[in-house]
Amino acid sequence: MGMTRQRPGRRSANGTGTGRGAPRSRHGSETPNRKGEKPPAAAVGNGHRFDFHLHLSQYWPQPEVNRYDLGLDFTVEGLTREMDAQGISDGLLLQLESAPGVEATLEEAELMFRASGGRLWPTSTVDPTRGADEVAHAVALWGQNPELRAIKLYPGYRHFYPHDERLAPVYRFAAERQIPVLYHQGDTLDPMGKIKFSRPIEVDEVAVDHRDVNFVLCHLGNPWVEEAAEVVYKNENVYTDTSGLVWSPRLPYYERQIARAQRRMENALAAMGTVDRVLYGSDWPLESLELATRMIESLDYPRAEKDQILGGNARRLLGKRRRSPA
Ligand SMILES: [Zn+2]
């Protein structure tokens, strides 16, 4: 296999893992992110930034604490205001496994899409452990929804592997529509999650078996960042997002966490040898859009490549979508 596969060569490490100038002291403040560095004016003004990983839902677990800033406005207005401040025109609104069912995800997706003036793009999710009928039902409903832009799955939270056979109809649907399938990867917010299901290596199998589907490893596979980088490097149909690597300024060692996340991101990008399949994401409301974009801006990469990460790659990937099956 290795002899015949064409793939982009690994570039030597481009960055030096600096970004040390970016973090500022934030201790003791609940709303420090509003005082952070502004990205360059040109980037803010271009309106092409796209956030691949946003949440805004009535099913968000413990919204009173699961937010980077206890004072943040967890509404469409609050989110779009932060998007405007960072020059983010649109984003994927990822539906949650905690929703009561597929109908609920689609209803909420449509509501938010409309309320945001089309800026929060609709997605859905399904839990295959609820059985084959649930999956068939989900796929039937998705088939009636031409606006759907992506499917998000939660293997660690719901205790299934990405290569679970019950997901075959989901992958068929994603291939027909040419919309990506995202996996929550790595650590789970919920201690009842089982993280063996959320390792990047488990996605390699579906990536090989479903070459006609594009997959996204969320959170750079954190903490398995190098493992995620390898799965992305090896498989041209696998992407990764940069979301949720740092959480709240309320947590100890926040500055160190930011510095560590930046180093790890630089390492992962160097291991992939390309930024073509790296997607900027925040995981708002867990991470501020200001910090999430700043970590990309701090990368030691040329402007054009940072712009690819900040939106170009997302638009190319999501632009493949067909509104109905081929
Ligand atoms: Zn998330």
C-alpha cells in the first residue's frame, strides 16, 4: 500500500513553537478575554473566517458552569457578537448527543440557522447504541433536509467505535451528500465517557474503508495529538479541528495551558506536513473565539496558510455538499 499511495510529503518543521508573546496575564479576572490581543485588522475585516466547532443549545450540559466566562451571553446574539469581533462570518453549530433525539437536533439546528441569519450552519447527530432503527430513522430525516452541512458523532460519550457496523447507513448518507462526519475525540467533559472509543487511531479504519467520506477529528485528538496528526497525514479524507484545547481562565495554570496547546499544535502541524486539512474551531462556549483565533494567528506559518486554517479549508470541505443524493 505504502508504495502506491500518493500523499503530500512531510514538510520539515516550519514553526519554532514560539507564540510565547501572545498570552497575557489573566489571573483573577472573570472576563479577561475581552482584553486580549486583536488579530490584524485585515483578517478581521475579510469576513472569511469560519469556526468549525461551535455549540449553542438548550441541551448544553450545565450551561451555568460549562463556559469560559461565567458572564458570557449564551444566546445567538452573544455568539454572533463574538464572531463579529473576530471577523468570523459563519460557523458549524454542532448538535449534541445529550439532545433527546434526532428530531430535536434538526429542530434546533433550523431554529439557530434562521435566528442567526444563516451564519450558524445546521448539523445533526445520532447515537448508534440506540439501535439500527434509530440510525435508519435519523438517515431518513436527514434525507429530507437539504440544508444539513455535517454529522457529528460522539463515540467516547456514547460508548461506540467509529467503525461500529451500525454506522454504515450514516457513512453511506455522508458519501452521497458529500458532507463530513465529525467525531468528538479525546477527553470527555463527562466522567462517564469511555475514552478508549475516542482515540484517533480508531478512525483510521473507517477512513480506509470509506474513502468517499470526509472525516474530521475534533480537538486535534487531544490528548492524542500526535496520533491524530498521523491519522490525518496518512489519510487524505481525514481532517482535524483545533477546538477546545484550552478551557477556562478560571482554571489553574491557564497561561501554561495556552503555551502548551500552542506547542502541541505546532508539533501536530509539523507532523502532518501540511495545513490543508486543518480547520480552525473554538468549541465555544468552552473556549473564547478571541483565544481560539489568537492561537492560530500565533502559529509560525505564512499568512496564506493561516488563512487556510481560519476558513479556506472549511469552505473547500463544506463546499462539496450535494443538496440531494447523487
Ligand atoms: Zn465540542
